[in-house]
Amino acid sequence: MHKQKKNIPECVGIIMDGNRRWARKRGLPVHEGHRAGYKKLKELLTWAREAGVKTVVAYAFSTENWNRSKLEVGFLMKLLRNILADEIADIKKERVRVRFIGDLDKFPKDIQEGIRTLEEETGVYKENTLVLAISYGGRAEIVSAVKKIAQEKTKEEIGKMTEKEFSKYLWTKDIPDPDLIVRTGGEKRLSNFLPWQSVYSEFYFTPTLWPAFSRREFDKILAEFATRERRKGV
């Protein structure tokens, strides 16, 4: 087990934006952009592991993405099914723990079962973790936590609740807060990604479309992160 390298983020969040624009610029169907985006995510996991990053949280499918065309959503479901069916061996070979966060009840039953299987079969790995945020919305996550707390806690217990205890009711309860969040595609906003967990995150926005994101740029981002002073309000 290697030691965490100096000034390397333990957890990196990735807002993978630009798949559709990347495809359109090349005269390709939108789904080819999503396919290329997944391939890029696999590459990023290798870069992150070799750099010493322990956890990657990838924003793959937001709650708002359900409103896209039936054709596009259908392809994304097909891609997810293929990952769950065909990628387990490769993921286990890389010894990566996979976690899913989001409103998973919205997915068809076979996908929900595949998610549980993948989480169980990779749960033994502790060194590196990939967290896939699918059907994810930060506000929905907070509302879900509040509902759970209201069901399980008395009024007096709620009155004494700390931020640390509240965090245990979030979908990310056993996942570290991101030290760094990178968004590709040129937009400069979080788009409902980890609003609670990102309060002390460092941010990096790049115009590079996600499928065109390179290791050189990733390494450059990590190098810049290492120069930032993180006081967290102190």
C-alpha cells in the first residue's frame, strides 16, 4: 500500500461535461460522445491511481438528465447495462471499489440488481474507489437525508444534531468530501453536484470537452492544486 503523495488530493470530483458537443463537432451521433466519455473515464482512473488519488467521484447522470430525449436516455441505460454486465472482470482486475450514489430507485430493476452486484463484488477493495453519481442531484440528496432523519430521530435528537452526524445520512456517507472538483466543457458551475460536500473543495474549470481531456491536462491540474493554500476558513 503506497503512501499518499504530498499535496495530492485524496478525493477528486469530475463533472464530465461535453460528450454531446464533442460528438457533434465530429459529425457523430450523440451516443458516440457518451461512449467516448466512458472510455475517457476509464483512462482517468488509471491516471488518478498512478498519481496517488484514492477516490474519484464522477458525475455521470443527473436527475435532470432524465428529461433528455428517449433515444439518448435509452442509450445511456444500454451503456450502463453493458458496464454492469461486461466490465466487472476488468474492474476487479484493477482492484477498484465501485460505489453508486443517487436516486437509484428510478432505474429499472435489472440495473438496480447489477448495481448491487458490482458494489458487493468490488466492496473488498480498499485502496482505490470509483463513485458513480447517477440519477444524482445534490438537493435531492439533502432532502432524502432530512426525510430519513425525521423518521429515525426524535425532535430532541434533531435539535442536537451536528453537521458530522447529518453527513451520515447523505448518499456519500462513507465517501470523503472532494478536495478538488474539475469540470470540463467550459461551464463554470456545479450543476447540483455535491453542494454539501464541496464547501471547501478547490475548483478547476477547463474548456476542454470531456472525451478530449488528456493526462497532460490532468497532471497540470494536480500540479496547480498542489500550490493552493487550503485554510478551510482558519
